[in-house]
Amino acid sequence: HAAAAAGIGGVIKTVSALAHRLMPRTLHVTEPAPTVDWPAGVRVLTETLAWPETDRPRRAGVSSFGVSGTNAHLILEQGPDRPDEASALDTGPTGVPWPLSGRTPEALRAQAARLAEYLRDRPGLRPVDVGLSLTTSRTALACRAVAFGPDDLDRIATQDQGMRTPDSRPVWVFPGQGAQWVGMAVELLGSSSVFAEAMGECAVALAPFVDWSLVDVLGDGVALGRVDVVQPVLWAVMVSLAAVWRSFGVVPGAVVG
């Protein structure tokens, strides 16, 4: 199950179908389900068909049934026809990123000044061509900046510092019930002493509340099918995985799941 991403595959498939004017067949259908009222007008496509041309735009619906119980339905409609490539380039937006770099901050500022002067002498250059040349023909050096027009170039050329980005740390998002499988974490128990130690601590913490062994149920499919077992087991595995990552020097800003 795709969990929180349920329905994304259907959205991608439907957008492609709208764009190509095709209704794709449904895969792996051998016989209709008897619980569906087929005479009411519902139809499963067993072969790909051309999307009929009518006086109305092409539309399709996609349903998402999240494993957590969050359900949604999305209606997609064909987009407007694209302009031809030449007109799209001529009328495109000017907010094109211009990547700059230098071995030192001084070299970076000097490059920005040179580029600003170069563009002032050649007002007919298209921003997209400038961005393409900077991206594909220059080496990315240690000191870097991005400009979105001549004003940005002047700012980079005259200022010692740009805007600092805030320091950030990763957030670990662990899955909930439904992500388990028989034998999960068994191999890691034997190969990682950090993981094994953390699982042992979790087993001690769980012992007053359960009548089963944390390590033993990892290989027990029947036990892992019980809600009162699988949820504490998943908690223990997540806590222990977090300990492994920390042992490698990866310190999270938060752990959720």
C-alpha cells in the first residue's frame, strides 16, 4: 500500500491519458467482480481505447484511499493547448536563474560584476540563453550564488554577504502499522550491535506490559497480525533504527511516526 501517497500513481496515469487522448486498459482483470452492479453502466477497459472527441473537455476522476482512513477524490480536466515552441521561448518569463560561482568570495563578486557589464552592453540577450550558458559552460566552484536578473548581479557584486539560510537538520518519519513484515529487523539484530542494544532496552521497557518476547515475535507472522503486538514492535524497531543512524553521526531535528 502506498500509505500517504495512495492515489499518486493514478494521478500520473490519468494526466498521461488526458495528454495522449487515450483511455488505458485496466491491468490484471481476468473476470468482473460479482459485487459490482455492471448493468448500471460501470465498465472495466480490457483494451486501450482512443478518447472520444466531443464538444466537452476530457475529464477523469481519481480516488485515493489512504491506509490511515483518509479518502479523497480528484477530478482532472485536460489543460489548454500549448503554444508552439518558438512562441513559448519568445514570450517566456524573465525570472530565469543565473548560477554564478568562484573560488573565493572576491572572485564570485568579480564574476557578477563582469556579467552585469556584459549584459548592459548587450540588451537583446534572452535571460533563458544566459542561464543556459552559465549552467552548461562553467564549472561550479566553491563559492556560489544565484541571480534572477541584473539587479541581483549588482547586489552580489557589491555586497560581502548574501542571505544566510537557516541551519536545518533532517527529520526522520517512520511508518505506522502496515509496514511490518515477518522477519523484519532480524538481520540487523545480528549485524548491528547498536541496533541489538537498543532493541534490548526496548524489550526491558515493554516487559511489564506484555507477555511475549520482542525478539521472538519478529519471525512470528501470527503474532505480528495482532494490533497489541505489532504496534509496540514497530515502536521498538523505529527507536532502534534511530539509534543506528545516530551512531553514524546523523542527528535529527525530530523523529516522528
